[in-house]
Amino acid sequence: MKLKTRAGSVVFDNVTKTYGHGAVTAIDNVSFTIHPGELVTLLGPSGCGKTTTLRMIAGLEHATSGRILIGDKDVTQLPATDRDVSMVFQSYALFPHMTVAENVAYGLSVTGVAKAEAKEKAEEGLNLVGLAGYGSRLPSELSGGQQQRVAVARALVLEPEVLLLDEPLSNLDAKLRRHVRTEIRDLQQKLGLTVVYVTHDQEEALAVSDRIIVMNRAVIAQQGTPRELYEQPQSEFIADFIGDANLVDGEIVSVDGDLATIDIGGINCNLRHRGQSKGPARIAVRPDAVRLSILSGAAGGDVIETSLKGHITHATYLGSQMQYSVTTPVGELFVIDHRIDTPIAAGEQVAIGFSERGMAVVSTK
């Protein structure tokens, strides 16, 4: 017997969710589409509405207004039991007195699937997540990563149109999180699953997602591919939330087609203006887009000619990179430099340059 995959779409059409007779708005007129076979992450700070959105897809919360469709079926008013979705909770919610196989088969059993079929599907589910032969163990005999995989297997055997993952890696240590997120992504792509994934971890979202929907204060702040969000943030919030960013003041001095010449502390850069006109602007500068050179000599072999200078206030060695705090006329800059063999000491005066890759205009002042 082979588990079926029936990847469905998810559509939010002007969905609003309020509590307390409208006193609190958790989701405010949100619309988006998740296509079959996509892994889309809902990302944002605590209280932004991402978990409420996930729970509304699951049917654990109901929309105050708007429509929710799963696989072209309007499920807005349907209870969780009538929606073709499975959810993996943050706590995994495994039954400690049941074996691993019994945990995986539980959902099938309560829906009336014959015992022999449920057992066969449970074995296949465990095989899919790399836990063949673990069925007779108790959850307490497994590591955190293995317990997480049991929870995923339990969801997969129900053959849902949509798999929902609520902070699935939050209980794991950093190294194991990297390993398990790769497993989840590989499984999703292998089976062609539609997955909606909630996390507050930006690196995790960048690593696993086809697309990311960033939420803030009950609305969508921006959505797009990981590369689009990182390289072309549309607001100061996105620039600061997705990865690190230095937000500095600049001046759009001229516009030519899609590009603008922007002055930052006397340095001219050519960036996409994205509809902004001449005048003061805010620029997001990624830490690895800043180039440093000591004024008294070369760091890494060359001195950058620039009118922007500063001095190193902190220098930190992190194995694969150096991290610097640099005081400059355009503000304090956080800098990542991979030239670990030629570190710059705290207190050194430096010349500063910019790589245009990793910079974006995020607003006009």
C-alpha cells in the first residue's frame, strides 16, 4: 500500500478575525494564495497573527469575515473534522503510553480505518520519515528529533491535502534544527506536499520555503521568495526582520530608468529606486555588503578609496567570520567580514565602501 499525496491549494480571501466583540483584531483583511505542492512559511514576531492564520486553516479558529478555501472547497464555516488537513503541533502531542506505531495509527483508528490497514499505513509513514523499525518503542525512548518525525508521520498517514506545521523545530537544539528542517524540506519535495509552516525564526524560514508570507500587526507586510525578501525588502520592518540590516540615511540624487544614483556619506551607489523620487531616502545595507579597509594599510590586500571613514569599536571572531561594530558619520554599522586571516583590531580607523548587492531603498524620508 502506498500513501497518497493529494496536494491542495489554500486561499484566504479578505479574511478578518477579531476577538472580544471586535475589540481585538488578530487578522485584518488578509488575502493570499498557496499553490498545490508549495511550502509556504508564515513568519513574523510574536502576536503578528501567524499562528491564528494557521489555526484558521486547520479549523481550530473561525473567520469573523471573509472566505477560506482548501482545494477550491469553501471551508470557512466547516469544523476541523471536516477539513482535509493535518497539523503537527509545537509540542508534538504524542501519547506517552502508546507505542510509536500506535501513535502514528491513532488518527486512522479514530476515523474508522480497519486495524490491519492502519497498521500498514503506520509502518509506511514511519518508513517515510526514516523510523522504520521504531514502531514498538515508546516516545520516551526517542530523541527530540525522532519524536518530531513521529508527529510528522502521524500527520502524513491521514493523506491530507494540506500539512500544517506549527513551530515544529522549536523544541530542538540549534544543530538538530538544521538537520531536521532539511529532512522536512526533502520529504515535502519528494511527496509534492502542500505545507504551511509557522515559525518566528528567519533563518529557518529562508532555508525551507518556496515562499514566505511575513506578517506584522495582523496584516501581511510582504510576501515573496526568500531571495526577494532578503535582497529587495519593501520596508524598514522587512529589512530589519529578515536577516540583519543597517538602516542608513542617503540621498537620491538622480533617477535613470529603473536605477537611481544614491549618495550615502559621500559614496555614490546605483540601486533600484522602486518608484522613489529624488530626495532623502532610507537605505537598507546588509552586514556583508559593507567593505572595510584600515587607513594605515591594507586589510586583505587592498585599500578602498572612499570619502566615508569610521573606526572599529568592537571586533569579534566567530570562527568562519569576523563581526565588527563601526562608528561612522552615517551611524553605527554592523559588519560581517569573512577575511578571518586579516582581522582589524578594535580602535583602528577604517575606510568604508559598499557592495551594491545587499543594498536596497526601503523608503523616502
